[in-house]
Amino acid sequence: MAMMLTERAAEEVKRVCDQQKFEDTMFLRVGVAGGGCSGFSYTLGFDKEFDDQADSKYDFHGVNVVVDKKSALYLDGTTIDWFDGLEKRGFTFDNPNAVKTCGCGSSFQA
């Protein structure tokens, strides 16, 4: 099972791409980096570089998403959603591999 981007999150990514006037070749890169208060932190960014050997590519609701294969091990089964409420606004990660998460939700322990 791979990771997933919800329709609401995909709409927010499309909005940012339109606002920034990104080319159609731009995609969302999702990853995991060492650090954060729980050991690992999630990374989101826009990129044009793709390596067939090191990356996996997905399409979620019209958004091209790329995950490097090392990060994919930690993100397997993760759902990325967009939350826009009074108390917070941003992308959320529901990761079944996370043993422990921090209070801000941007880092985890596997």
C-alpha cells in the first residue's frame, strides 16, 4: 500500500501551483527527513527532478506526487489531508507507521 493524497489536499496543492504559476512539469515531492522532536519529520515541496531508480510517482486527483523509495518505507499507508479551521491550517499526516507523534503533528517516531 502506498501513501495517499486526499481530494481536499490535492485541491490545495493545485491552488498553490496556480498561484505560483508553476509549469505543468512541476510535482509535489513528499518525503521523510531525520529530525523533529520525535525523530523524523515530514517534508513537502515542489520539484521538477525525477529519478526512475530512486523515486516512485503517483497521481492523486490530478496532482503528480513523487516519493523517494527510502521515504516510502516510512510513508506506506499514510494519508495526507488538508485542514483549514479556526485553530490551525495546513497539511496533516495520518501515518499508521508512527509509533509516537509530537504535539504539532509534523514529526513522528517509527
